Amino acid sequence: MRMNVKAVIAGMSLVLLMGTASGAAGAASSSAQKKSKGTVPVVQSVQTEPSIQQLIDKENTVKLQSGEIRLTYINHAKVNPDETLDFRYMPYRFANISEAAKKLLALTGKSLEEPGSLPEGFVFQEAVLDPVIPFFLGADYKKLKDQLKAEAVASGKKVIFKKYKWTGGQVMLTYTKGAERIRLHSGPTVDLPAGVTYASLPGDKAEDLIINGREAVYTLFGPHHNDLKAELTWASEDGSQTYKLTVNHSSSLAKEELEAIAATLITP
């Protein structure tokens, strides 16, 4: 009997101990759950710099107004290995030629030149005024590029955006007759660096002419000029202005008819 009583007592003690351990473990688990529920994990926010394309896209969301010029320089050897400048602008467009003439006079102090006569049936369609952008091989372009590069390096910026002042003015007058189109382009002559010339594309056929005592060049284009069929170019007497007449592939005008239009613009 004593042995049985001892066994019972020992068994009960073991049950009590196990219950105590279980209760302690449960309490610990409950406490851990309470702590877990009451703890909010801290998330570290990582600030990443916008990419070059993101910076450009953001800038380009601001729409340009007529006459505005935006200049962009990318300070990154891989993205912009040639260190080129990007000019974007919104030209002035006019459906009335007298309004275009007033604007050109206000911008440049110069009068708008238009043909004295045109082949029968052609009517004025549009006048476009474009700014004069520095030629990428010219001294003005290099000077501007060096200035922006120095600013980018000093500031540590990957992209530099600038408003560019409207200087000079190029004019394009468009005349149409059905699908036929004549365009007169005029603007300041581009000074090419020594040894640099404009290249002719395969299939182009150029012919030297004299119109009212002025040298001119008539070019019948090959297949590499999109919708352009032919072009007649000449310069002002002092060489400061360049003029160009172009016609599209739908045009039936011969070389002689372009010469006649140019003759109304060239003072003998």
C-alpha cells in the first residue's frame, strides 16, 4: 500500500510539474504574442535619385509656347559621349503673311521677303518663323557647350536645362496648288569651318546658274530627300543671307519656272 501511495503521490507531483511547465510556456507564448502584436516594424525608406531620362521627361512635360527655346546639356560620358547640345523650340506660325512680317520685324528688325510673282494657281498657305540655332561645328556652339559643361561640373548636376534667347530668324513661306508645293526658305548664312562643305547625296544632280548676275545652284534630288524633288539656292549680294526654293515630288514646275521666281527676289 505504501508503495502504491508513493507511486500515486509521485504521479500527481509529475502531473503538477508538467502542468506548471505547460502553464509557464503558455504564459511565455501569450506574452510573446502580446509583444509581437504591439510591435510595429520600422521600414527604412530609400531615396533614389531620378535617372537622366526621368529628369528630361519631367522637364518636357512643360509645354513650350510659340517662340520659346529650351536647351539641354547632359553631363554624362556614356549617355552623351560627344557632349552635344539639344535645342527644342516652338516656332511662330502664321496663316496671314502680314502678321508674320510684323513679327519678323519685331524680332530681328528685318523685313519679310516674298516672291514678286508665282506660277498661276499657287496661293499662300503658311509662314513659319524659326530661331537661328548655333551650327554644331561653329565657334558659338563650342563656346556655349563649354559654358554648360563647366556649370554642370561645378554644380554636380547630371542634366542642365536653360532657356535660350531667340536670336535672328529664319523664314519659311509655303505656297500650294492642290498637291503641289513651293517653299521659300530664307535666313542668315551659316559660316562653315575651314575645310567643311555640304555633301551631295547619291543621285543628286547639281547645276550652276546665273540669275540677274547672281550665282545660284539648281539641284535635282535623288531618292534620299523624302518628299523633296528639287531645290534652287542663292545668297544675298553681301553673302549674309541664304535663300532656297524647294518643290515637292507632286510639283510639275521646271527649273526655268523656279529661276523666274528667284529672279523676282534677286536685285540685278
